[in-house]
Amino acid sequence: MARRRMIYEGKAKILYEGPEPGTIVQYFKDDATAFNAEKKAVIEGKGVLNNMLSEHFMVGVAGIGIPNHFIKRLNMREQLIKAVEVIPLEVVVRNVAAGSMSKRLGIEEGTPLSRPIVEFYYKDDSLSDPLVTEDQIVAFQWASPQDLDEMVAMALRVNDFMSGLMFGVGIKLIDFKIEIGRLFDGDFQRLILADEISPDSCRLWDIETGRKLDKDIFRHDLGDLADAYTEVATRLGVMPKKSGGPSGPTLVK
Ligand code: TMP
């Protein structure tokens, strides 16, 4: 049997040629990186958790009519997805000030925003993914004005869905990043959600305690990342509930 062909290796995922034209196998690695890969680690189990969580979120958004690349999960680390041409933009939606926006504008982390803010970052590691304006995006032809309208609408719908889902399990969705791709069908193309939605690409804070349940734990050495992602997965019912610790021998009467 021929070995499948690797198409692309990113920081947290590998893409392999899929079984049929137009399909790709997306493999979730345990690798974690931050600050444009200045900081690196392998976190056992992260890939499995992100694979399951991204499936859960993609199936959820599809359920409210947001088209996306997810076809089916193949195993613990892989999912079958539709091949798209990814638009070279990271679309970030923010509900609460945090991260780079807090730093750039001097707004204290945790300050609620009066309305969700959508931002675009140009995907280029050599430039550290700079913030770009809609005029720049159109002028450099990364996307058309019509694409941009669609991307903003899609991002805000994902925000509504994800905020509600998270609120239901006691988690505040602070911000998140999505990527959008062009799906070609003959002479036609449409924009669909691509990449992943996972705690790697969101900020998630416990509503009661403020505990961070996302990749900021790794970025800022705040504790056990896999533990936090497992907590998110357990609350959402994606992973079975933890038992109350190792159970001792049971007395047989
Ligand atoms: P930021 O505050 O660092 O700009 O991040 C905004 C959101 O985007 C946050 O939820 C984390 C996510 N994100 C990624 O998914 N990939 C990245 O490379 C960066 C910088 C942020």
C-alpha cells in the first residue's frame, strides 16, 4: 500500500492527502507553540483533545447553517476535511479585552467590550501575523469587499454560537480566531470555515473563578494545559466525566 502524501506541516497540525480528490486528512499534533514558535513544548494528549473539541464545535456551527470543512472524525487524532484554499487572514473576534489588544491599546485584561470587535491579521510568520485593515486586505487582493462582509458575518455568527455554548457550561468566551477558505465547485466558489476551533485558538475563562482554560496557560506558564482542555471537554460532554480519582479495591461482601 502506498504511503499517503503529506501536503503541509504546521505548528500544531499536519495535512495529508485524503482518500478522494477534494478531501484532506487533518492530523492534530501534541505540539504547542506560542509567540510565533519562540516557545515550544509537547503536551501529551493535546492533539486528541483538540481533534474531539474541534469536531464538536464544527458540527455545532454546521447545525446552525455555518458551512465548514469538517466531514468526519477518522480516529483519535485525525479528521477528514474538505480541501479549501485558505484565505491568508486570521479572523479574530473579541468580546472582552485581552491578549494583544490589551497590550496594544493599554486596556486592562478582562474589560468587557461594548460590542464584539472583529479584527484581521495577515498570516505570515516572517512578519509575526500583523494586524491589517480592510483597505489593505482589498488593495493587496487577499479578499474582496464582498468576501470581507461575508467573513465578518460568519465570524459574528460563530461568536454567537460559541458564546452561548460556552456560557451553558459556565465558561466565558473572551475571544477566538478562525480561518476561512474558498471551496471551489466548478466555476463557483464559496467561503467556508476551515482550520480548527479549539482551546488553542480561543480564550476561555471560567465564569465563577476566572480560571483560564485555554492556551494562555501554556503561553504564560499558568499550570497544566491538558488538564484545562480536559475540563472544557468534560463540561461539554465531549469526554466522559472524570471519576473521583483512582478507585481503591472494593470490598466484596
Ligand atoms: P491575541 O490577543 O494574541 O491577538 O489573540 C486573539 C485570539 O486569537 C486568542 O483567542 C488566541 C487566538 N490566536 C490564535 O489562534 N493564533 C495565533 O497565532 C494568535 C496570535 C492568537
